[in-house]
Amino acid sequence: MTARDLIEELEYAISINGNEDVEVRLAQQPKWAFEYTIDEAVTVKVEDDEGFNPCNEEKAPICVYLSEGSQIGYLPELVSSELGW
């Protein structure tokens, strides 16, 4: 997923919520799915002389990482279904 893809999804979510802010959560583990809050987001620019790029991007070695916050509980079945889990 790219930043633009994420921005589009967030803008869509806000628009269908009457232009009010929405909560963003993280889903993990398809077999025993849990949901988490997101603690923070950081942007990382990798500068490596050997060309190693953990972001796996050819254009620019920049990634946004989201850190896992608190575990809320099991992921609702509706969400698992939407994710194809």
C-alpha cells in the first residue's frame, strides 16, 4: 500500500462519516485476528551506500511505519470478512 492509497481510504472514511474524524486501527493475524490501536507513525529515509533498501521501493528509500499500540480485542468478523480473512 502506498501513502496515496492510504490517504484515499482515509478521505473516503471521513467523507462517509459526515466529514467527521474516524478512528484508525490495525488488524493482525488472520487465523486469530486481533485489532490494535496505532501508537504512532514515523517516516524513515534509508540512506545506504550499498543500495540496501528495506522499504523495497525502487523510486525512493522512504517508508512510513505505524507502530502497534494497545490490543483492543478480537477483530470483529465483519472486518475479517472485508479483509478476506
